[in-house]
Amino acid sequence: MNKNIIQKLKILYIPFLIISIAFCSFYTFLNWFLLTKLQLFSVKEIIIEFGIPFILPLIPVLFFFRPRLKILNLKNSNGKTYNDLYLLILWLAIAGPTLIAQDYLKNSTGKLSQIDHISQISKQEPTKYYKVNRLYIDKSKIGTYTSFETGGRDNNLYINLFVVVPIFDKKNDTTNVSCKYWLGIKYSDRMSNRLDERNKQNRYEEFLKFSQYEFGKKDLSDFAYLERVGNSDIGDGYKMALKKITKMNTEGSIIFISNNKPFENRKGDTLYWLIGTFLIGNIVWLLMVLIPKCNEIELRRFKNGTSKDKDLKEFLDFLKPREGYFITPILIYVNILVFLIMAIRGLGFISFNGQDLLNWGGNFRPFTINGQWWRLLTNIFLHGGLIHLVSNMFGLLFIGLFIEPLLGKTKYLVIYLITSILASCASIWWHEATVSIGASGAIFGLYGLFLSLLLTNVFPPDFSKTFLTTTLIFIGYNLIMGLAGGIDNAAHIGGLLSGFIIGILISKSLKNKIEH
């Protein structure tokens, strides 16, 4: 076998094989041992089953494999490199099987307990699944909660109706003033966010009528077994519906969902997906390692221990506070910290509920204008989910590199806060009852300031010519995307205009500063 092929296998493929197997196995074992077996603490399912196994593989990918990729000649005849594609495939090849393994673990653990009456649950060791011989579900005493979320490629509006119904041992128990066991039913629909408010209201009313009809005709006692609802966003929806029950004591309640399929079929095809994903990832990565030629110079450097990853080091340097670039990293850290605290508190990860964002300081006209003016500022440190946070932080990182060294940290921070407050004011002026959150208003303020400085020739002509078009495209694209709905364009425009005006006012003094 060619020596270079052996080197590529030793440096890139075998470590990948070991790390992918070890990561998937060890993380799945910890999930089972700490959360399922010992039940030491409760964490939102989306964090354990998606967030951590999706993000954590970035550590070995960036810090272990990225420097090693230099031994492959990944440049084409045009000088374009495929490093980023390789890193993406590598990340997915490690994260994919781990994600599916958590789903398999969730569905395969937990025994089915056979009980005669629902009240017997409290008299035995808790499990996840129950087959109940006799029970009575009282449809006359229900609690409901409706949540609205935006998302998806087309920025649709998603409606979720959560219903909880009390479960008793027998019909005579319905006179009790308390109930500990509840059945959860969820109805969902989606609509285009581009619809006007009147059409949205009509669609919502149609959805409620249809859900009520489905609920009325459904035999809630017709199921194979009950499944205890976990710590999830769906579970939070049921808990909110439970809070609407005012005439019964619901303290310490347990919520279940019903399953109609046989218990032994709960795993589905998850195991096959796990094995298939692992094999496909390994085969694809093996081919990607074997096909390119070796970079002999980088191979010798790696073997001698002199190969360094300068690109990653430079990127990480952008996240370090330093002279001339101090406030931007701090702002990024604060935003990430708030996001992590909310995630750890179990409020979400991929997305957060509107009510939780409001409780944490979201900008909402009825609350803000009635004395809670601090919301004009606190909302800029909140984000609707992971994608929202990442996109805003990259935008802040980019613009901060150009603006902060020019303004200085004090003036830069003051302008950031002023434009954010003015953006928040524009939001509550335009929206009557919308919870507005995110740093994008302040970031648009910085881009508006940057645009004014480019137009007033504060920067050198070559620099202005290069970045003027890029800045206009960025601003135009984001404003057009905001027209689709679900995005607070009022805050964007308010921040943009306030930043632009501030830039015009200070452009002369900045130009003199640069000239001297």
C-alpha cells in the first residue's frame, strides 16, 4: 500500500473512527446513567438530545482535525479550497449518529408497568410507560393553552393548542376537588406569516373549531398505553394548560400522552437509522480522505510537529477583548451568557417561547409604555433561539472589527446602546402587541453608522468602494427578508436610521481624527 495512503489513514481516518465511536457511546451512556438510571437532575430534552450532541463535536473537528486537514491537497485549479466542506462533513458524521442514538435511547428505555387503576401509579416505583386496565377520562373539565411560533424556511406561523383532561379511577371520582393524573392532547396547524391580521384571525378561528370537533368525537380511552410527558417544550405547553384549571387542585400533577401503537413497536426503525448513518458517515469520510493527494510539505511539518492552524487562531483572536477591540467581544459574551442561562433553566434551545421572552425582558408595548421602560434595553440581550443568536453575533463581530477601533470603546458602547433604544422605540411605535427581542436593532444601528461613514469618505476611497456595495447588499437583503413577516423590521429601520444620522453628525470629527 502507498505510504501516503497509510499516513492519511493514520492521521485522518483512524482518529475519526475512534472519536466518532467514543463520542457517541460515551455521551449516550452518560445520558442514560445520569438522567435515566439515577435521575440526578432534569434538563430539557432538546438540550440533551439535540443541543449538546449537535454542538459538542465542533470541539474535535476544529481543534483536532482542522490542523490535520492541511496534509491533504484540497485546492482546485482555480485556487478554491474545500476545507470548509470537509469540516462540515466531518462534523455531521460525528454528530449524526449521536443524535439518532439519543432518540433510540429515549424510545428503548423504560419498562411497561401493568396497573389496574390510574391511582396505583403513586403506590409503585415510577416508570415511563403504563398500561391501565380501567380509568375514566372527564371531558367536561379541561384546560387549554395556545402557543404561537414563527420559523421554518418560509417563516411560517405555527399554532399549537395544548389540552389537558383529568384522568380518574371511575366516573364517581369526578366530584373530587383535586386530580393528580392528566391526559395531554396536542393540535397543531401552520399558516403563512405573509397573511394580513384579518386572514390570520380567520385561520386561527377555523383551527379552533376543527380542534374542538376532533376533540369532541375522539374516544380518549382508546389507546394501547400511556407515556409520561418529559421535560420538553411540549411538556411546558401542557403545564401551561394545567395552570388554566382554577376549580381543581392540580399540585404535583403528572401528565401523560396516549399511544395507539403496540408497545414493542415504539423503537421504530431508529436502530437501523443509527447503524446506517454511522456506516454512511464512515464510508464518505474514508473516500474523502483517500481521493485527494497528499501535501508533502504539510505532511512533513505535521510529522515534525511544526504545523500550526493560523486561521483558527486568528478567528479565536477576534473573540478576545484587546486594546481597540474590547467592547464587541464583551457584548458577544453577554448575549451568549443570557442565551445559555435561559437554555440551562430549561426554557428552550433551538427556540424560546414568547411568554418566556416576555418574562425575561422582551419589548412589549402594553408593558413598556406603562412604566417598564427598562424593556427598551433588556430586549437587545434576548434572542429567539440558536440560529437567531448565531446570525446576530456574526453580524456584530464583523461590524465591530471596523467601527470600534475607529470610535473607541466608550463612544462605541454609547452609540450601540443609543441605537438599540431608538430601535426598540421604533418597534413599540409600529407594533401594538408584538414581543420584540434581539440585538439586530443595535447591529443595524452600527451598520447605518458604517454606511454614513462610507458615504462621507471617512474611510480611504479604496476601502469605501469595496465595502459600500457589500454593506448595501447586507442591509437590503435583511430588510427584504423582514417583509416576509416574523421579523421586526421596525426595529431594524429604527436602528439603521438612528445610526446613519449619528454617523453623519460625527463624520467630520472622525475624518479629522484619521487625518491627524
